[in-house]
Amino acid sequence: MAVFPGAGDASVRLAFNDANGVEQSVTATTALPIEPLGQAGVARKLTAGASSANTALTSTCKRITMRAVTADIRYSIGTSSQTATTDSHFIASGERLDLAVPLGANIGVIRDAATSGTLELTELV
């Protein structure tokens, strides 16, 4: 498979061999949308302890970036108050995730094991 610039315009041609070994190509002339992650908004430090803790995000927040510090953490995201459990989504200590969230989101966090930690979260606008 190979990608080639189009002939003097913004198009791109993708060339590949089909199942019979015959070269095929597709030309894309429609610009693909680029969706930036966003700019830093509200910064939060959420404590992940033995019990789930819920935090309401800014009502207009659409994306977040978050990093677990000093412990593995479980989290749950939704539009109402959230309770994280041992079956909720997982983020490892030192890991960073970038996620889209629904408008009016809440996030619940709880530690994954015996060590409490912090989820550093930035709302992206």
C-alpha cells in the first residue's frame, strides 16, 4: 500500500493490491476534519481512597486529560453522580489518558488496591 499526493491539488491517492494482486487505487478529495484535543481549562486533583468520591466537572467540559499519581485508580464517568467500584475503568499509576466526556459529566474515583492516590485531571475546552 502506498499514499501519493494528488495531481496539483489537495487530494490524496491510496494505491494497494487487491486479493487477486491487481493494483487498485482510491483518491480522496474531501478534506478530513482535524479535531484538536483542546486547551487547558480547570485543573483538579481528585483523591482516590478506600471509598468512591464523586466530582462534578464544569458543565461545558467536553474532554479531559487525566494522570494517576502514586496508585492505580478505578474511575467511572457519567452525567449523574458516579460511584467507582473495583469493576470500573482502570488507569495505572503514571498513566495518562485523554477522553471525551458528555456535557455535564461527573467522575467517580476509588483506589484499585490498598494504596490511595491522586487523579490529576485537566478539563479541556
